[in-house]
Amino acid sequence: MASGRIVDRLDSVFDIRIRKALNLSESVSTRVRLTYSKPENRTTFKVLSTRTTEEMKRRIGTWLDDHIHVEDLVCRLGCEEIDMDTLPRTCNG
């Protein structure tokens, strides 16, 4: 019998790389904070890099909000850097 992982609350800081998803000419690498609460049905992404413009932070944050679910990330946290352009959907599949 397989056992699943249930996450009720999660706070994590991780690095991402993104290019194709935002139609950029060059990849952007940045650090992101994820806060997730299942009981409150809330997921928040915040781009933390001081080397990223406010406009780029907004674009990345909006894209993450619109396209990424915590289940897409949970088993990849701890990786050196997560490539958003090649991120497969959910770890459970």
C-alpha cells in the first residue's frame, strides 16, 4: 500500500530559474519564499532577490501565483535550483 504525503503548512526559501515561461531573452535566477497553509487555503510567493527589479519581481510572483501549486514544488525543495521552465506537474504522479 502506497503512502502519500500530506502538507498542512509549509514555509520554504528556494532558488528558481525562469526564462521561457515569461518569454524572456535570458534566464533570470532569483530566490523565492513560499508560505503555504492548507487550513487557510492560502499560498503566497515572494521574490526576495535584491538584484531583481521590482517589475521582474512582480512578473515572477504573478506567474508563480497563476501556474504553480505547492504540490508541484514540495518534493523538489532542497534542490540547488528549480527550473520553472522544465518543472513537471505534481510530484505525486
